[in-house]
Amino acid sequence: MAKNADLLPGTLDMLILKAISLEQLHGYGVLLRIKQISGGALDIPQGSLYPALYRLEHQGLIASEWGQSENNRRAKYYTLTALGRRRLREETAGWNRLAIAMAAALNAAPEET
Amino acid sequence: MLGRIRSLFRALTTRNDFEQGMGEELRSHIEQYTDDLIRSGVSPEEAARRSRMEFGGLNTVQEECRQARGLRFFDELVRQSRYAARLLRKSPGFTITALLTLAICLGANLTIFAVIDSVLLRPLPFPNAGGLVTMFNTYPRAGVERDGSSITNYYERRGRIPAFDAVALYRFETAIVGEAGSTEREPVALVSPEFFPTLGVNLKMGRGFTEAETSLHTDTVAILSDRYWREHCGADPQVIGKQIRRDGVAVTVIGVLPPGFRFLSSRATLYFPYSSRPEQRTPSERHSGGNSRQMIAHLRPGATLSQAQAQIDAQNATLEKDDPQAKMMADAGFRTVVAPLHADHVASIRPVLLLLQAGSLTLLFIGAVNLMNLMLIRANGRAKEMALRQALGASRGHVVSEVMVETIILTLAGGALGLAAGAAGIRFLAVFGADQLPLGSEIAFDGRLAAVAFLGAGLLGIVLALPVAWFALRGHLANAIQSESRGGTASRAAQTLRHGFVVAQIALAFVLLCGAGLLGLSLERAMSVSPGFRPDHVLTGQISLPWSAYPNWSSRLTFNEKLLSEIARQPGVSEVGLVNNVPLSGDNGMSAATVKGHVLRPGESLRGHYSYGVDGDYFTAMGFSLHEGRFLTAEDSRRGERICVVDEDFARYYWPNRSALGQHLFVGSTVTKDSDAFTVVGVVGAVKQVGLTEEVAQGAVYYPYALRTDDRLFVVVRTVVPPESMGLTLQKLVRQIDPRLPMSDVRSMDARIGNSLIAQRSPALLTGLFSAIALLLTAIGTYGVLSYAVSLRRGEIGVRMALGALPGQIRGQFLALALRLLLAGTALGVGGAWLAGRAMRSLLFHVPPTHLPILAGAAAAMALVSFAACLLPSHRAARISPMEGLSHR
């Protein structure tokens, strides 16, 4: 198993939004999806997933409804709201700026200073 | 934000679904993970163990989810409420005392506030309420402050004052309605065609009055109030076009008013057009307002009161230019006042209501201080527990919210009780004549008041909890744990605060007592004023003779004669007379009289005087005193001679050093030909005309009934039996003479006097009641604080007793403490009473705002109460045995 990266604070919300933006998912599905899109590099503590989902729903970024899962269980499916979509866009842009800036800063060679 | 509140609200209202769904979701997660693990080759037991471990504590996760949804706060609130309720149940003495105090104090405030809200605050119940104004003529230098508006005023102002988009004239009177034998006198209103549009009121049925219906021969139409329509027409939907009888004349119903319509405090059930003859609309009638004709107007949107006033002033100035009476009116200080209708209508009652609200707020203050003290004492008893809990990690927020929740639960429960007390209070106020106040019958006890009650109770809870929370927080942690257990005097600050509260309480109760004393003394002084006649054993009642049935003076005088002789024949009657208006009837207007040969002094103007028409033995029946000459008798009415009787005030004003007998005067504001002059044949004692507290001696003239054009008629009977017992007999006698004539307003003069004092009596009684409660609360407060002081110092006292202190010394120590509190409170109270006295000066009658005997009396009452309250605690202190000092340690 590849070495897992620790989650930075605040990134869990972003990952959940991203996962749900790809398709409607139930809680366990979100977990699997994040694992999958991060190539297994990001490991989310299972216990912290649900409070995050409830918080996002409370903030109106995602919506939930009950449905049937693939193996015929009752499951709660989450979808992204318009507000959530906008938030995801903003966060992604913000993250990218930060990542580029961080990479540039960390790659700086002595003569460039 | 809104979304979050909605989400929280959904989670709260469907709490069970929320919990169930959350449990299901989390369990299903764990199951799926377990299945996946099994599928990847892990043994089922191992899979179950690992999935549960990786997920973490289910309870913790659930709690975090709830918190994410904003539910934790509410869970905590519910928990704390339960805890607080349990605590309150555990100390029933405290809880009951607190609830009773709150119920009484909040109830008193809500009662008064309900009146203030209905009378002063709520807009009048008309669509156009905002821009309604009233106008009246005033002649201050003639002694006539208000003279309504004349018909001429109305026709001259209609459509000519740009600031108004509607102007209307109205007048209240009574009419005899119904068929012979079942007639009733109904209060009615005469209104000009624009009256209802001015108010913005639409009829429920039919149409309003038209311009064509304002002449004497075309005014046979009527608009019914909803109540009259229901009670007398059986709510007939086809009532339009039907006929009813007004003073014997058939009139056609053309409209019905919407339910609940009521113009100010009027009880009018029927509305008729305000009709007039052309000569009543001429400039010479411009100043014949006579307080019964009133004018209202509606301000055009955007127009202001001052614009309207300026335009009215300008119009008056223009019109007076070619008015022969202008000089005289200007000398009398003539002006037309434009005032907001609502404010003007309630102006007389406003200071009384504000005073009562101030009184009840003071009561609430005293009650609140009591509660604060009780709670501080209680909190001190729990200081150790609090300190311990804080030491064990309870957060400060937690401690504060616990105190807040407990207090707010208490005050909200008190608020609910107070609401019930207030509802009872409103009924109680009706006994005090609240429904006779302007707009008094509109007093409502509704959702708005309930909202005020709970809001107020909640706020009070927060305020009450503040000092307790502060002391709980100032967290003398270890300090409290040690010192309170020693029973020492640990928190000096808390003690100072408690004593300060008692001082404030004594001061406030003192102020209330003084206020009640001033009002009570005013009432007593007003009651001891002689009305000028002998009111005992006098029964009065009103009849109105319709012009349709009694078209001329001879028929009216024949009726009078018959009535007088029939009544005089009754056993139990000693004298009987008739008059067009009795003193203190509540509707005593003035009119001008001019004395022949009287030269106006510089600055002096024409004067208004009360004038009456009398028949029969009115003066002896009412019990007037005779100063000079003779009374008028029934004979004078018959003979039609132009004579009159004046009262002593009138005689003193015009003929200060001469006899009034044989002098001449004229009705109206001008001296005309000698054959119109009235000769004075007698001078009678002055009587109080509008109320016992009136101070201005305006003078009165009495004419023979036949020579006064007035269709009102009061029967005045002096009896040898209790006057009320004659009421039915009188009514039956009138019906025997004319079955169409009802007699109304049958009351003894004593009852009329009592009624005229209602403006003095009710505030005096209510503030008296408030101060009695205040005294009781202060006694409870002083007692509570002193007995707590004793219980705190049991150990110390025991030791001193052991060392040889005498019980008397111990008792003296606590009496001295009570005395100190009393002196400080009274000193503050004297200042407050001085301020309060000045503020209520306008409500006092012959009592100075600072009255030494009242101050002394209040101080004595406070002293008595304080000492009574500290008797038991100090006695208890003196009986502490030396042994207790030892065991207490």
C-alpha cells in the first residue's frame, strides 16, 4: 500500500464536494470514491466523514435523499446543490493558486532570491 | 443563514426521523465496510472488529453529527431546563414566593399596559386613522376653552382648505326610536355626508348620505350600526328601503355599517344626516359652535398638521375682515385649533394612565429586587456546589447558561401567571370605570399583549440572572469552598448588593406610598367640596320630547305641566322641577349672555356662562340656596314673562357692589332692543357645573323653561324616601302621559357626584393598592435579607454569646442594621417623592406636590413595616445559644 498522506485541515470538505460532484453517492460511496480518485493516497478517518457530510448539508452545499443502493439496501444519497457547485469551483481555484505558489516557493533555488 | 435555520428547524421538528435516519446511515456504512472486508478475505469476526474500530465510537460520531446540524445547543437547553425545573421543584417555598411576586407585579403592569396600549398606542380603528384631525373654536379670554365648530364653519371650510381632502361635521344626540309603547331612547349621531369617507369606512350594505339629504325636509334617511341591525332588525339582509321611526317620523334605512364600527367613544347605534336650515349656515352663525357640534378632517397625503393650522388661521383672518363680531371675538381670544383626533380624544386621560404605568413599573421594580435578593441568597447557598463544579471542569458558559435557564423558566412561568392575573385585572378595572374612559371599551387582551408579556418576562429573567451569574463567575473557587463552609462573611460584595437592594426597595415603596397619599388626599379634598346644592334624596332622569310630536312651545309646556302635577301627586315626593340640563351631567356647555350697561374693561372680553331653562320647583327640588329675591317657579313659565335668576358668581362679576335685582341682560353676545331684555328677579348660590374640582367661577343664568330653546328635559325630584326607589314609578308615570316617551339616565344626584369623581377615585384606589403590595413586598424583602444575615452569622453570634454578649446586644445589632437600611431608603425616597409629586402635579387637587404630613406618614409606615420585618430575625439571633457557636465551627 502506498504511503498515505495526512489530510490538511479543511481539505476533507473539498474532497467530499468533489466526490459528490462526479455522481450522486451515499456515505460509504463517498469514502470509496475519494480513495479511488486520490489513487488510494488519501485515507479519510471513517468517523470524521459523517459529521462533515452533516455539516455540509446544514450549510446547504449538498442535499440528501433516501434511495435504493446497488445491493438493494435503503441508503441516503447525497447530491451537490448549486451553492455547493459554486463553492467547489472557488475552493478548487483557491487550492490551485495555493498549490502553485507553495510549489514555486518550495522549489526556489538560492540564486533566484 | 436562512437555509441553516430551515435545516435546524427541520431537524428539530422531525427529530425522531433525524435520529433514526442517522443511526441507519451509520450502521449501513459499517455493514458495507464489513462486507467489503469479508470479500477481501478477512474472517467475519475480524472484519466486524476492524470496521467498528476504524469507524470510531458510534456515540461520538453521532454527537458530532448532531452538533454539525446545530442540534447540540437545543439538547443542552432541554437538559438544563429539566435540571432547572427539578431544582425549582425541590425548593417550593422559593418557587412559590417568586411566582406569586411575578404574577402580581407582571399582572399589574400588563393590566395597565393593556389600557395604555388600547387607549394611547393603537391607532384608531379606521382605515384613514393616520391623518385624522379634529378642529374646535376656542375663546380662552371668555372662559370658553372649547366650543366645537359651527355649521357655518363646516360649510366655509369644506373644499377650501387645501391641506384637507375631506372635512365632516357631526353631533351626538339621542332619538326616540320605535313604535308607541315600545319606544326606546337610542344614542344617535348626526353626520355630514363626508363623515364615513373621511374616516375611510365603507358601508357593509347600501349607500351613505348625500348632499340632497341635508335639508330639514329631505333628511328622512338612516344608516344603522351593525349592532342595531342585528338586535332590532333581526339581521335582515333586505333591510335597505325599510322604514323605522325616529321621534315618531318614518325614516328610510339606506345603509348598514360594518361590524365593530364605533366612532371614538360614542355609543351611537343610528346615524342620521346632519341637516340644517339655510340660515344656520350664514356668517352670523359662525360662532355658534356650542360644544356639541364637532368637526373632523382628513389630511391630504403629504400635508402636515401645521400647514392645516396655518390655512385655517389664514381663512379665519380673511373671514373676520367683514364680520361685525370680529372685534369682540378677537378680544375673547378666538382661535381655531387643529389637533390630531386620537391624541386630542385621549388627552385628558393620558397623564393618569402614564402615572399608573409608572406606579406599576415601580411595583415591578420592587418585586424584581426582591427576587434578585432571594436568588442571590439561594445562589450563595449553592456557591460551594458551583465552585466545586467549576473546579471539576464545568465551563463558565455552562454555569452562566444554567443560571439563565433557571431564571428565565421562572420568569416565563411568572409571565404566564401574570397574563392570567392581567386578564382578571382588566375585568377588575371595569369596576373602576375603565369602560368609561375615552376608547375604554376598546381595551383588548390579545396576542399582542401576550407577546409583550412573554418578551417582558424573558427580559426580566435575563436581568434577574445577571447578578447571580456574575457572582457565580467571579468564581471565588477555593475561597468559596472554604469560607462558606465556615459560615463566615465571605462575599462582602454580595452582602453590600443585598443591602443596596433593600434600600432601593424601601425608597421605591416610599415613593409609591407618597404618590398614593397625594392622590388619596386629593380625592378626599374633592369629595369634601360642596356641590352648592343638597344632593341627598334627589332623583333625576332624562326625557326628550320629539319636535314631531310636540311641535310648539304650548304643547311642550302642557306636557311639562301635566308631568309636574302627576309627579307632585306621588307619595314620597316633596318637590319636583324640570330643567334642560342638570349639573354634573357631563355635557354642560356655556353660551354668551350680555349685561345691559356693562362696559367692557380693557382686556376684558365677552364671557360664556352656563345657562339653563327651569320649570316647576327646580331650585327647591335640587336644594339651591337663595341669596336675594326669589326662585323661578312653574308660574313664571306659564306667564312667559322675560325674567331670569342668576347665580352669585354672575352677580358678583357684573354688579360687585350693587344688588343684581332688577338688572337687565340679553341672551347672546349683543345688546338688542329693551323688549328682549331679561330682568333679574333672584340670585341663587353657585353650584358646581362640570365637576367638584372645577375652580373657575364662570357664572350661570337660569331662564324660565319656555324661554330657552332646548329640547332636552331632566326631571328633578326631591323625595322623602330613598330616591332610587322612585325610579320605576317615575318611568311609569311618563309612559302614562305619553306611551312613546322613554325616560333614561335615571340616577340620584349622589350617584352623579360619585361618577364625576371617577377621574380622582380610580387612580387613588389603584395607586393605594399598588403601594399596599409594595409594602408587603418590601416587608418580605427586608425579612429575607435580615434573616439570611442572621443565619450567616450564627457561628459568630454563638461565640459572642459564649463570651458573654447579652441577647439584647445581639438583637440591637440587627435592629440597628434594619434602621440603617430604613434611613438610607427613606432619604432616597424623599428625593423620589419630591420628583414624583412634581410629575403628577396636574392630577392633584388642593394638595401641594410635596406635602409634609404625607411624607411623615409614609416614613412612619415604612418604619413600621421594616421593624415588623426585622422583629423575627433579630429575635431569632438573640436566642442563638453559645453552644451553637461551637457546633457551627
